[in-house]
Amino acid sequence: MKQTRRKFIKLGSLTTFASLSGVGMSFASCQNDVDLIEESSFKITGVSIPSSIDVATGGTVSLTGKGFLEGDSIVLISSIHQDTLYRCEVTTVSHNTASFNLPDDFSTGTYQILVERNAEQLALGSLLFNVVSNINIPDVEGMTVKGLVYADGVGVAGVTVSDGYEVTVTNNEGVYYLPSLKKTGFVFISIPGNYEVANVGNAPQFFKRLSSNTTVVEQKDFSLIKVDNQKHVVIPMADWHLANRNNDIDQFTSKVLPDVNATIDKYKAEGTKVYALTLGDMTWDLYWYQNNFGLNEYVSYMNQLNCSVFNLIGNHDYDPYYANDWEAEHAYRNILGPTYYSFNLGAIHYVVLDDVEYINTGGSIGTVGSRNYNYNINTTQLQWLAKDLANITDKSTPIVLAMHTPLYKRPTLDSDGNQLNEVYLHNGDALIDLLAPFTEVHVLSGHLHENYTVEERANIMEHNTGAICATWWWTGKNNYADNHLCKDGSPGGYGIWNINNRELQWKYKSIGYEENYQFRTYDLNTIEITAANFAPNVSESLMAEYAGSYAQKNINNQVLINVWGYEKNWNIEVTEQGKPLTVKRIKGKDPLHIVSYEAFRLNNGATPTSAFTTNETSHLFRVQASAADTTLEIKVTDRFGNVYQETMVRPKAFTLKMR
């Protein structure tokens, strides 16, 4: 049934909603035309709604609250399909409950709950209804975990289920068994394409927690929600580094969050399902205890995104009081769930890995260790991954594999400008071998706070993604450069991956700019990084150490182009008065980052942190113009045929706020 005009009760200046007792629930606003009724006969109080309930089709549901009347109707509106509406008559009223029966065609999903009386409606809140099938699953000798994976009360066949060691699939009835030793403390499913699971806040609950008792058989069922995500958008978000320092919370809430949510809302408005995927280092282990800001605090900001969020552990998301990888992961597992898993969206198989081995020499309760680590995927994960990928029988299925530290190092160039690649991950070759049977694999990584791509193998492409925090929130800090730059000169930002069936397209989105902002140009004639110009409190010799070649005025009429999303098959064309100019790829440093980070740190009497200083990047391009004041036409074409252009009027000023 459809309802095109809805009436709500208004108390004071706000439309009333009941408070929810469940964790992470939010109130979904009803859309279409809304009438607000200033006066009403509703006297309903004390409504308490859990985050989710298990129900049977045609079963009875009871709401806790006072003031319901016989003759009231409970209206349920789907949060996914707004036109799906059920109206259920209240059948029984007691002192503090009201009961109603669900229809036989009721489907699993999150619904807004309203009570209707005399053509008026009062919104009570939202609730996830899991339609279950009461199947008695018999024990099987040797199987310590069993369960049902179902949607709308019907078992779903072929769903991959794992405990992080053993991997199985559900049978034709949706039933699974695992001979689990319960070492990870979890059993989890690989969510099948065109389904979702319930969220707690924004975090999908694809896992259930297990006891440590291997002699007890545990039944863990999973409820799926039918959706259409054959067409979807994934937003990779690397390196948040929220730590309650450098006014990072203000920068995140005032700049990053509105930008990301605007992107999410844009694609949602087109009818596309949108999901975020963090790439690790959402927090900063050094400040977990010093600033009382850890993963629990991160969750409150994660939940402000307007979509579901799949999380991934980074080297700064470990508890620095433990000098043991497994123990240091405990907080992450307790708050966010498994550290490695897989899921499917539409026709794409996604894998999330933990490629950090946290050592943290000297760490103990009350003492933060050195926080050192190895870049490594442990043997248990590699064995699990082999089993997980074995269930993908069609090897042409695109694989998107996400991990924190990169598979390949930051690329370098040979003397002819050709890109040179080298494996970065300690056991990267073993990972490459596991992925060899698949025809298309994309590796998403972060960690380095910069952008680059590697296509060393015909079937594997790595996309190292610039950081949400840019340079650890320094360049946008109060009284600094008031911009947001990564170490390679890329603006802080995130990826936008548009997927339609098996067709994948991607781009990097700079925070604070439109999607087609893909490069920045510099007129080298106008760049002279001196203490007098950018750090008057320090000596010229000290500034020159960081400025490098930019310390001397360049009058050679050269132009530098930083193309942060560059891939080997992108095309960069520059013309001067209609004449094509030679474009040379070079390795160098971005001058804007030098004056935005190093110069400000020096001027404030601090030594720039070596890990934060401007790094050499190979996505720079240089052209030689004929004069200092000619206008250049610059055209960049990506692999998908998208064209990005700038008419560069020269001289072009070098400023902290330049595009």
C-alpha cells in the first residue's frame, strides 16, 4: 500500500519520537508531504523499542508503552522501500503494552513505527524486524557451531560461513555446520550479493560472538535483508587519525563529514546503494590513553556518516598497552568485530585483511610501547583467504581486496620516466600467488597518506588512497595554512568507486572540491620558498634544507602539474597558443605541501616530523613554456574517458589557497 500524505503530531517545536533503548538506532524521517498537527489526543508515554527483534510471519508483536487504545493502528514503513507500508490493527492493550499481528507477506527489514488514531499519526521510532523460521537444527558430531542463514524466514543456500579458520557454505536449506575451535571468538558470514544485514549504528553485523568453550555446541543464525545492490558505490576512506588533537574533531565535523555525506546523499538520490570502507588508522594508538580517544570515540563519528561502514584495522588501531599482536587487537575485536572477513555487493567479492603484525616493544598495562610493527599477513589469514577464494568458482568475478599497508611501495621512475614498482608487503608474493587465478583484482590500501597506482601484474591493480586526515590534520590546524594536503600534494580525500554489475569505475575525491578537480598546476617562475616569504622566524639556511630546489627562484618558464590520480594509461596534453608542448613525467616534491607543513612547523619553533614531511612523488609532470606570460591549455583524460581541463593564465600566483 502507498500513503502519499502523512500527518505527524508536533509537541513544542519538534516532531516527537520515542527514545530507543537499542544501540545505534536512528530515526528515519518520513518523506513526501507532511502535515504537523499542533494538538492531538495522543497520550502515549514510556515507549521502549529495542534495536531489533526476531518475528515470525503472522506472529504477534508487543510494544512497550502506556496510552495505547484498542482501535489504534500500527503503521510500519520500510526504510528501504518507502512505498512499502503495512497497517496492523492493535489487537490487545494492557497497562503498559500494545500487541498487533504481522501480515503473512511481511518481509525482513528496518521499519519506521507509527501509531495511527483518528487520521493522525505519531512516530515512535525505528526497529529492525528479523523474520525467522523456527528450524530445529540437529547436532552433528564434531561440529561445535551450527546455524541458519535466512531471509524472510527462508534459508539461503550457498552462503559462505567462517570462524576465521574453517570455511563452509550453507546447504539448500540455509543450514551450516563448522568444526570450530572458536579461536577468533567469532563466526561470520560473507554477506551474499543483493543482501544486507542489520547494522549497529553504521556497522554491519555480519558476525556473531562465540564462547571459548569448545565442548558446547552453539547455534548462531544470521538474518539477511533483500536489497538490490547490483549497482552500488563504495567510498574507501583511509587514515582518519582522529585523536582529539590539532583541532581534528572540528576539521572532521566541519569539512570532512559534510563533504563525504554530500557525496553519499548524491548517489543515494540516484537510487544507488552506498557503502563506506575504511582502510585503517581510524584512530591513533599514541593518544588512546593520553587524550582518552580510542575506538569507542571513533565509533560516534563513524555513525555520523549517511551509510553503512565496513571497517579495517590499521597499525594505529591496536591497544598500545600490549606487546602482542593478538592481545593488542582485543579492543578492536570487542568494539568493531573481526579483523579479517569478506562480503559481496552485487557481483563483486570484497575481502578485508589485517596486514599489520603489531609488536609494540615495551608495551605493558599502563605503559605505551614503541608501537613498532611488521608489514605482514599472518599464515592463518592466508590459509583462510585461500578457502574463502575457493568458494568463488567463477574466476572472472572481480575481487576488491582492502588492507592498510600497501602491497607495493611508492613507485619510482627510471631515467626515461618509466614507473618502477617493488613489493612492499613482507609476504606480498604469497598474496599475489593466491590472487593469480582471478582475472581482475583491485587492491585498496592506505597508510602512506598519498595517492598512487601500481599495475605490475596483468590481473592486479593497487590503488593507494590519500588520507582523510591529510598530513595528520596539520595543514588545516588553527593558525596554519588553512588547507588540507597530503604529503604528495594531493588534497585530503577519499575514493569513489562506482560499480554496475561487473563494471568498475573509480576516482579520487578531494575534500572541499568538486569531483572533477583532479590536478593542480604551478607556475615555477612564481615559486621561491624562503624564510622571508614563508617562515620569518627561522634562518634562510634552515628553511632551505626543507625547500630544496624551490629555495632558488626558477626563471626557466617551466610549469609543474600534480596529477594525484594518475595511472599509466591517463593522457596529459598541454598546448601553448595551439602548439603542443612536451610533457615529461618526473619524480619530485610538491611545493605547496612544503610551505603548508614544514614552513609552519619551523616558524612555530618545532622540527617537522620526518614521517610527515613532503615526500617525493612520481605523479608530477613538467612542461617547458616559451615565455613567462603565455596561457597554457591543460587537458587530462583518465582511463574512462573523463576529461579534466584548466586554462592556466600565467603568471599564476603561488599561494596557500591555490587550486
